[in-house]
Amino acid sequence: MQKHLLRRVVPVLACAVALSLSSCATFQRWGDQGAVRQVTGEIKAANAPALAARSVTPFLLDGEIVLIPSDVADFWAGVLKAGFTIDGATLDAGAAVSPQSYQKFADTMEVKAFFSRYVKSGSRILELNTASGTHVLLLVKSDWFTWKIIGFKGPF
Amino acid sequence: MKRLTASAAFFLAAALSVGAVPADVTYTEGDASVRLKNGTQKDAEIGAVLNTGDTLKTGGDGQAELDQKGVTIKIARNTVFTLMEKAQGNQSTSVLSVTLGSIKFHYNKLTGTEPQVRTNGALAGVRGTDFTVFAGADGSTLFTVDSGEVSVEAGGQTVALDAGQGVEVPLGQPPGGTFAVHSDQQDYRTWNADKLAAMLADPLAALGSVETAMADYIKNVGDYAASYQEYRQRLDAERQKRAQIFTEQGADAAQKYEQDVVTPLALQAGYLELNVRFYALAALSLRRFVAGRLYVILKARSIATPTDPTWVSFTSRFDALLASFEKSIAPQLVAVDI
């Protein structure tokens, strides 16, 4: 009877702990840093196919909405071919998307609509400081451990 | 009063939808998706019906075929196709929009009310049975006619094409000279690669063409929106007058006034509103599939050299283009258009 009870209670407790951790600022920052490491690692490795696979469409580049997946793949291949690096990237700020987040990309009707239509709640908007300037990464969760890139801005 | 309004609304909706012809998906292969007018996206499936405002997009390995009441539309790889609608005279008409890529059209029979075919820079009236449209990355268009006739209009000039002829229309310019060609002799990938190379060789000139075409769309939107507002004001005044007639002379007199005065005005306002939307969506298509793609390619090339003079000049003019779009076109769009 006790074993049966434990089998039911332990998973519930584990979920409760995970949920409370996920709302904890330290845990969020740890998660954001992990996502940044994943993306910057692929940029440093000049791995355009991995970046393309990590990106979703519609994709937001600065204030441009890219609808065609091959255009996003071509973009990553192009930036790496142009010698783009993201040396010394540090996470400056990370936050869950809010109704005002679109302004981090562009204060336009299109970008506002993009956020309302395509950016799920719980998505993260991260600001990175790099040797070449500031970048903004917009990430949506794909599964528990993987983030997909839905927006990229910078350097500015 | 409610009965009058409801019947008028039904009549108006029916009259406005006369020219809207749906298209059935009859074949798909590989990556082919549909984006419905309400913003929903899904795979294109055989048997699906496309209505005005719906878009079919094929990827690098995708193809699709549609049937629109006797018109066979063969959509090749890497193509974006939208069913649109605009008003012409006192009726609405279907417009088949080739935004990017290539499409072959076959008309089983000609009825005299064939839909127009548009690209980012040209509009074609169809009197032919077989022709192909190429829409390039730089917004230019190539028409080739295998049988029948097609008239191509751009920049205020019209060129008539016979069987075995083709014409190229650079974005923002009138059609060029006609030349002898068969559609099978033209390869979209080669043609588009040439257009892309020319665009990237002189991106400021390419942006200039976009600016010209966008200015034309903005003017059309402004003109139709101003006329629409004028008709709406007249319509509001006539509806008040109809209410007054109802009170003073009864339901029959009010119904006659509704039919003779109010409904024709409402129809005209509806047609004007349809054209505001048509040109606003055409401007969005130009902005997204020509201007936006040019920006993305140049951004990739210049990301490590942000002070490159061409990139600096380009972004300055691009920002001005976006400001015009935001001011004149965006107010006519809704979130599901994005």
C-alpha cells in the first residue's frame, strides 16, 4: 500500500519541484545561458545546416518576416560565409515575451502582428553583448531541452 | 427596418462575391502548403478548396495543380500563388497572383470573363489558352504564350502577345520588347538566377525599382481609400434619409429607396473597399517577397561589415520605404494578413 502511494506521490512531487524551479529566476537564467551556448556554439562552429534546422518559419530578422525556409537557411549560410562571428557573447538580459516585446525588434504593425500570431507565450527574448555589438535572440521552446530560433536582430 | 438591412446585406454580399471563383487542389507532390485567408497554415491536400485570399506555397521539392472552373494552374517548385479579387467596373473579378516562382496556365475554354493574372510588377489579361508566368526574385516577370493571346500591362503600357511570343517586364517599368519563344525553352531556375545576380550586382538600383512599384501601390491605395470614404459618408447620409422615409411614408417607400439609392451606393462602396484591400495586399506581397528578401540577402553579406557604404545607403533608403509602407499600407492590413 505504501509502495503504491509512493509511486503516485513521487512523480507529482517531482513535477511540482520542476514547476517551481522553472519559475525561479536563477533557473531561468541558467536555461537562457544554455540556449545561448547552443546557438553561439553553432555560429562559432560555422554550422549553417544546424542553425537552419534550429530556426523556424515565419522567422523575424530585424523587422523582416521571412516566410520561406530556404531563405532562412540561405541567411545563416550567408552570414557565416561573410565571416560573422559572435565572439565573447555574454547574456545581458533575458525575459519571457510580453505584449511590448515586439518593440525590441521594430515598432511596426507587421512585427506586432508577428509576435501576436507566431510567438507562443513562454518564449524567451535574450539580449547578448558581443564584440561586434548587441544582438537579440527570440527563442521558442521546441521540447524540454531544445530551443528554436524564431527571431534574430543585430548587431546594433 | 431590420428586414430591410438584412436583405440589403445579403444582396450586397452576393453581388460582391460574383467574381470570386474558388480553385480545387487536384494534385500535390513534395512540400506544398496552404495559408488560408484567416491565417491558418496546413499541408496542401488533394480535394482542398482555395478561396479568395488563400495562398499556396511550394518548396524546393514541391509541385501542385489547381482547377479553377476550367482553368488548370500548374504550380512549379519554389512558388508562391495567391487567389485574389478586385473590382473592375461594376463587378468583382478573380485575380491569380504569381508572387514568386513559375506557373503554367491552361484554359480549357475561353468564356470572355477569364481571371486576370498579376505579378509584383505586371497585370495580364487573358485571351489565350496556354501560357507561362515567371516571377523573379527582383520582382521582374516573364510571360511566354504557347497558344492564344495574352495582353500584358505594366507602367501604363500594354503589349499584346501572340502564340510563340514572350515579353519581360522589369519591376516598376513598362513591358520590354516581345521576342519569339516557347515556354519549354525557358528554364525558371536559370532565368531567376540571372535576375538574382543582377539584383545583387546593383542592390540600390533594385531597391529603386521596388520604390517605384511601391509608390504606385501606395497611390492606388490612397486614391481608392479616399473614394471609399466619400462613398461611406454619402451612404451614411442616404441611410438616415431612408430611415426618415420609413417613419414618414412607411415600409414600402423605404424599401424602394433602399433598392434604388442605398444598395447601389453600398455596392459601389464595397467595390472601392475591395480595391483598397487588393492594392494593400499587393503592396504587402512586394514588401515581403521582393524588398524583404533583398534585405535578408544583403544583411547576410554585410553583417560582418556594417559600415559598408552600399549597405549604409541601402538601409537608409530601405527604412524610408518601410516608413511609407507603415504610414500608407499597414492601416489597411489586419493581423491575419501578416
